[in-house]
Amino acid sequence: MNVTNNHWLNLPSISLSIRVLFTGYLVAIGFGLLMAGGQILLTHGMADGKLGLSVDDIVYSYYGNRNNSRLETALNGAMKDKASDSTRADIIKWARDGASKPLWDEKFQQVFNDNCTACHGNVPGIPNFNHYDEVKKVAKLDNGSSIDSLTRVSHIHLFGIAFIFFFVGLIFSMAVNIPRWLKATVIALPFIFLVIDVLSWWLTKWSPHFAWLTIIGGAGYTFASMFMWITSIYQMWFMKKNGSQTYLNEWRHD
């Protein structure tokens, strides 16, 4: 085999165009993961009304806060800044009193129009607060995520993130000077932790004691991905070439 034509098989020796291609992908994915982390902190991370992801946040998101309605939990958490204190107190009291239709027609339809429907009425996939029936659903006791919601989010999460891990792992598979067992383990870990993460949502829906698995799953695939990302960037741009034949032989034996 002609070594000159196979530099792309190892990261230190790939051509400039392939290096730019791989780097562009990794940088875009890196920013995407940062944005995903921020989104988690601002949604799930505010489920208990406090900034930062905790076990309670996971419990409230999937098992529910079964002392309150989803509406009240949101108004005291992620949606706390969307309305004044007095408005939120009025909505919470109305929900606790049974979210009556006459009061909706008389007062609260306008309250929701003024404070909520810019998103809850225009953004697909979230309750439409232009309609009383949709508001009534979230004003009931909070039983966490619905089965329909879990099914939809699970398959999107598994398909979408698995593609990301596949390509990050493919690039990392061309890394050199890493023991084969370690390389194979690191490539496999994000997929394992991804399955643990999604499975934990369903288990937490059944029992709050499994909420800690969600944090373990997310932390596990985050650290494994970071290791592959940093290693790949370093070897492409900062690692000195040490003989293409040596690297090619190592790649063949993987």
C-alpha cells in the first residue's frame, strides 16, 4: 500500500483540506454542545426554581412535582421572569382553585395573552395557551413528562446524538499513540452513556430514585466526547509528525 496516498488514515498526517474539514465539524459540534448545555440549565436546570442542574430538577422534569401543577412549577422555575410576581400569584391561585372556565373567560385568557402566548401559541411542540383546554391540562397536578413526550424526545435524542458521536468517534479513531483498548473504550462510552441517559428518563418517570442516572449518563458522554474532541484537535494541529509509516502501521493494527 502506498503510504503517501494514505496520510488521511492518521490525524497527524492528514492533508490540510481534510484537517480543515474535520476541524470545522468538531468546532461546530463543540459550540452546539455548549448551547445544548445552556439550554438544559435554563429549562431542566430551573425546574426547582434554582439555577443549576440538580437531582430535584430531574425528578420534577420526568417524575413531576406531585404537590403542584406543571403550570405552578414552571411559574416558580423556568418561567419565573415571564410575568410579574402579582400576575404569577394570581395564575397560581386560579390553578389551585381548579382553573375555572368562567374566570378564564372573564380574566385569565387576557392574562395569558399578555404574558405567555408569544411562545405558547407560536412555538410548535409546547402547549398552546390560546386555548383553555391546553391551559387546563398543565394546571392539573404535575405528573411529569407524558409518555407521548418521552417517546418523541427519546427517539429524536437517540437518533440525533448517536450521529454526532459516530462522526466524532470516526475522527478520533484516526488518533495515534493511544492504546487500542483505551481508544475502543472511549469510542464506545458515549453510546453506552447515551442509552443510560435516555433509559433513566423512563425509569425516573416510574420512580424518582433513578434521577441520578440521568446526571451520570449526561456527564459520562460529555467527558468521553471532550476527550475525543481535545485529542483530535491536538493531534491534527499541534502534534509533530513522527513518520507516516509508523502511524499507518499503528492504524492498521487497530
